[in-house]
Amino acid sequence: MDQKIEYLKSMGVDADAGISNMMDVETYNEMMDDFYNGLDEELSKIDSFKNSGDMPNYAILVHAMKSNARSFGFMKLGDISYAHEMASKAGDVNYVNEHYGEFLNAVSDVKKIIENYKSM
């Protein structure tokens, strides 16, 4: 198990905080499965709200993404989601559109990290 945690840390994940947030590594792993399994559906909803310009609902979903990401120690995704949350709450559609690729890349990076972690 230590090797898996070291892998997360090597990828910039604050695994100690994530495990602490989830009480123990077993719960962390179970909850991470749920987070991972819901990512594509959440991204689909986020994308839909972005494309329709529905910033209030977009803000709600990127807020949830920020909270979930940070709770697992995925701080980069948390920070990018936070920037999108603040921009969408301010109605800054241009920021959201201009930086959406960065958000998608961060989600993709997290998915890859989780996939590698789970396969270890």
C-alpha cells in the first residue's frame, strides 16, 4: 500500500490529506472509486451548462468538483475548479470558455492518476 501512496505523492496528490479526510486508506480507496466512476457523468453535465451559458448551474457543479478534488488531495484540479467557480459566479463566460481546456486537462490527469493507482 505504501508504494501506491508514494505514487500519488509523486504525481502531486496530497494523499496524506486525502486519507485523513476519508478517515483511513480503505475508505479513501472506496470513495475514490465512487468519485472516479462519476467523473464522466459530471463532466457531461458541466459541459452542457457551459455550452448553454448557464453559469449558475455551471458554478454549482464546478464547486462540487473543487470540493471533491480537494478532499482526495487533487489540489491542482481543485484550484482550477475554484477559478472556474469564481468566474462563473461572476458571470464571466469568456474566462470559462477560454480556460475550459485547462479544466478538462486537469480532470483527464486526475482520471489517469486514479487509473494507475487502482491498477497497482
